[in-house]
Amino acid sequence: MILPTWNRAHTVVTAVASALLQSYAPKEVIVIDDGSRDATLELLQQRFPEPVAAGRLVLLGQENAGVSAARNAGLARAQGDVVAYLDSDNYWEADHLLYAVGGLLAVPGAQSAYTAICRHNLSQGWSDVLFQSFDRPALTEENFIDLNSFVHWRALVETLGGFDTALTRLVDWDLILRYTALSDPVALPVITGHHVVDSLGLDNISTREALGPNLAHIRAKQGSIPEGP
């Protein structure tokens, strides 16, 4: 389980706790601190000493290099066969991995799976549920799979590469487009997590980074992504 963070000491404890307390426990929760200035790693060491000592919570630090580089560092360290993702300002329901990994394992040949996620926009005062059955043409137009709800076999990283460090936004969409190109993911219509956006309190990437250049970069790459039958 990969969790990048940057100056999220006020939310990261909730995210990490939701990962450690899964009913289907992850082999390891890997936190990659991307050059935070708020003593994030020290806080996590103090709050979760037993999981750290047992190796269930792995704390890594690096110079600030962006979310893609942070996630790639986590992927390079990961030991498990299945990878899940959680951002440090979001959190999972207790059965997220039970549903997501169970759905992946239940379908022979499946390479990835995703669940529904509840989105909360604190700046604009609304919540909704993000989910729809898998539709490749629709996905190429707009992402409807939240990375916090997505799981996949780690072998995909070795064959298709990790996150594109040239992107500062839409990095999740780019990865999901590549990882689902040759094999449809398993779609599980159950809410298992919460994605929180707050342009003031959280300074999310989606509200801070420019959309246009990142979207153009992904569109330019789409022609080189091989499609399934």
C-alpha cells in the first residue's frame, strides 16, 4: 500500500490509521514523505511505534520531487504482489481492501480492480459518489476511477512502468489508462473510501496545478497506448 505525503501532518494520521486498521490487513503500508516541513515522519513514528517496529508501517523520506516520484519510490520498495494507493488527505472504510483485493482475486486473469469512492468538496460544500461500470471510450475522455479506490498486480509496474514524473496533475488518470488498456478492470459498486478536496485547508494538487499542460501531455501519449481486443 503506497501513501505519498507532503505537509499533511494534520491529516496523515487519519489516512495511515485507516490503512492499518483494514479488515484485510495490508502486508505493508509505505509512507513516502516528499520533503515535508511539518515533521510528518516524526509524528508518524510517535503515533504508530508498534507497526513501525513490526515492519507493517514503512516510513521513507526524500527531497521534494513531486507526487509521481514519491509514489515511484514507494513502488520500488513494495514487497507485496498487489498494490493499493491512498493519499494522505483521504481515508478508507475498514473493508476497502477486503472488497478491492477480493474482487481482483475473484476474476481469473484480471489485472486490476476498483471500487466506488465518496468525494467531499469542502470548499464548494458538496459530496457525491464516483463510480461507473468500466467503459474504455469513456475513460479516455475523462477519468472516473479514483486512484484511492484502485488496486493492481505489482507485475504491471515492471511491464508498463510507474507514474509519469513529467506530469504534475492527472498522474492517476495516466497510470490507470495504461494499466487498463489490455485488460478491463473489475468494477465493484461499493463505497470503500473518501476523497477530500479543500482548496484552502488542503491545497490539493487538483486545485493548485494547471490542468491544460498536463492534459495535453496525456492526450499526446494516448496514441501510443496499445488497446485491447
